[in-house]
Amino acid sequence: MKKILVVLMALFFATGAFAQNAGAKFDYNLWGLAYGAAGSWGSDAKWDYQHIRVRPMFTAGNENIKGVVRLQIDEGYGGNDSPGPLSSAADDAAGPFARNKAVKVQYAYLQASNLFMQGLSFTTGIAPYDYPLIADTELALTGVNYDFGMGNVTLAYAKVNEANRYEKFGSKDNEDVQAYIIDATIKTGVVDIRPALFFINAGKEYMLVSTYNKFKVYMGALNANADMGMFGFDATFAYLKASGKDPAGVLDKLDTSGYGVDLNINIKPDKGMEIGVFGTYTSGTDGTDPKKANFAGTVADLFGGGDTVGKLFLLQRGGTQDFGGVQYLEVWKNDNYGIMAFGISAQYTMDKLTFFGQFGYVMLAKKYASGDKAVGTEIDVKVSYEVVAKTDLFLEYAFVMAGDDGVNSENTQQILWGLKTSI
């Protein structure tokens, strides 16, 4: 891995030198987050660890074509050659016993602009893709985008799973999964409207939930957002329908559907002050109705894993640490049941000092077998200070009072501190 990284770095710096000679540009930036965390889950579990995540990005090209590479380095402080559930994994720990393989190529793509005509661009490689409620990740995709002034439209093909380069080899058939995406943005001058259609299908041997093959997923989504100074909002609705077959012929044909809704409203009553209201609902199933789908889990599986990230620091993994770290709360392990989360937030900025607080309540969309729907109530606070431009020292605290859902029975709290920068 280290040799590969050295070669990549050498190639990009060499490309930068060539680009300067050829009249092109070479640029780079860096995003970094270093934090420490300490917390407890009832009286049974306590944690205390430190972590660093760095994302250097390099861009080389001219006004018509560019290449982009972004790396991600994730390291836990201290080595551990035999990781357990409460410790840093051996491949992302820094120390005398660390294997130091916690570096991955997050982006690696080429993009050509004004291809054949003004406003037409072409992208191929491992590139970022995000759509509220559906994806916030990198995909192996090839796509074209046309900017028509009042908006743009993207047609893309993404390879989700490539189990084998052979489509058929002996008795083994196709296990590929691919997605076809139509994603448009229309700018009205006040509100941006973003409709999208997704079609995902899989080869004969790829199994959905270890039971069905030949599955197909049709998904439609609509996002609308606006920033009107004192008032702004971001709203998304998404609906999916999935079908598949049991290769053994024992179960009925899969025919299921699910949906998700997300709404964020922001009000700025005075300079430096912002008040927010938020809510998320994702449909789920308790297993009694085969026509009801777990929306969040299905979408996460189709687009390479990861859970829906919301506002609340712990219950929705919306804190500064984002992903990674210790996750004791079981709501995401039982997301077959879906969730309903809503709350209110307030933020006040005074020169370089920012205060933030929020209160939220989370419940399951479907009742868990041995309990109620209530997952818990969460209170979050955060203070940050801008030491230099785009660099903050921060301290945040989250407390979850557990509900009666039959899954989480212990209160949870966590304090997080660190440094975050973008240069």
C-alpha cells in the first residue's frame, strides 16, 4: 500500500510540473479532523480513544480536462495487533504494532468539460455522488452532464458490485449489480428543484437479503431547497419498489416497497443567530408484511453500505466524528424497523466563537417485538472557536436518555474534543 501511495504522489507531482509547462494548472487541498472521545453506555461500557482523519486532494488539468485524486487516511492513536470490539482495528491504528494500511483512494476520476458542445461534460472513474436520503458516497461511475443555464441534467451508469470480471464461468453466472441514474437540477431563481430516477438491477447469482436473486429496484426521488436570507429549507421525498425471485422456488416472488422523507427548516431572526427544525422518516418492516421494505437499509446496501446520517450526534451519527468511532447505540443494527426522528436546534455565532445546541426524539417506525417504539431522547451541545480561517477547535457533548424500544435500555453519553481544518 505504501509503495502504491508513493507512486501516486510522484505521478501527481510530476503531472503538476508538466501541467505548469503545458499552461495547465495543478492544485491541492487538505481536509483534516483530529479528535478525542470519551463516553459511557450505562454502567456496562465506557470508552476513551483518539483518532485522526485526513483527506488530501490533488487536481491537475486545464479548462477542458482534469484529473482528481483524493486520499483518505484514517488512524486510531495507538497500535493494537489483536483488535477487539472496543479497540482500534489493527489496520487503522497508529503505533508500534500497527500495520498502517488505513489509507484508501477515495476519489480517482477524469472529467472533460465542454465536450463537443458548450456545457456538456463527461466524468468517469471513482467519483463522489450524493443525493439526500439516498447516497453520500463515492461510486464507480461513468456519466455525462449537460448544463443548460437554468439547471443541469446528469445521465450516469454506476457499477455497484463486480464480483467477477467473467459474466459466466462454468456453472457460475453473473453476480454484477449496476445502477442507472437520471439526476436533474432546475433553478427557478428562488427554489432549486432536483428530481431523480434510479434503476438498479442484479445478475442471476447476486442474492438480495440472502434469499432472492434477479432483483430489480426502481426508485424515484424529489428534492427542493431554497436559501432566502432569513428563511431556508431542504426537503426530500424518495420512494422505492423492489422485486426478485427465490431461486429455490419455495418463496413467493418478492414485491416490496418503501419510502423516506426528510425536512430541514432554517430561520435566521438576527445576525449570527439561526434556529432549525428537522425531521426524518424512513419506512421499515417487522417481518409480518412482505410488501413493506426497510427503506434506509435497502438503499444503504445498494450504494455500498453506510447508514443514513442525520442531525443528532449519536442516534443519527451527525456529530463531528461523522462515521467511525464507537457505536454502542443499537438503532442502526435494527434499522429493518425504520426510524422517525425530529427535533429543534439553535446556533449563535459571536465573532470567532460559535455555540450550538439541539434537542431531538427518535422512535422506530415499526414496533420492536419485545418493546415500544421509543428509541430515546437526545440533547446535544457544541462550542467551537475559529483559531485561523477554516480551522476550528471544538468541544461537543451528547446525552441520550434511552426509551422503551426493547433494544436500548441504557442511557448513553459522549464528549468529543478536537481540531478540524480545511486548507
